Amino acid sequence: MEGLQVQAIDASGKVRVVPHTEPADPDMQLLLDMMKPMLAQAMRNLAEDFLFFPLPAFDDEGNRLLSPYEIGKLRVILHRGAETKAAG
């Protein structure tokens, strides 16, 4: 998604940009396509503003990018022209 940056922040505060792409795996796209109507049904208008962006588990060298077992944060930054919004 253009204008979107995802950052991983580890326990020491080191910030690393995490690459993201549109889902290339057809199974992932199918899962996302199935989830959107379910969320819309359950949450009504709130679901219209949901964004899904799958992140890779490993980098090109095979190193784990994100771990569910380590303390850290994800920061999502949306750039829209001169306006920037950060969440996380």
C-alpha cells in the first residue's frame, strides 16, 4: 500500500522498517476476502476502516523479522501528502 510504513521496535527501542507487500499468496488473499464481509457483518460501519497488510516472518537472509515471543511494538505510519498519521 502506497504511503504505508510499518516499523518494528524491539525492547531496547531499536526501530527497524518491516517490508510489506500486497498478499501474493492466493490462500492469504482468499482468507482476507473472507474476513472482510464477516467483520462488516459483526461491526457494521467500523469495519469499513479496517486495513489488512500481511507482513513477512523472515527477511531475505532467513532472519526472523517479528517474533511473538519477544517484547516489542509495531508502529504503522500512513503518509498522505504532507499529512502524516502514526498509530501504535
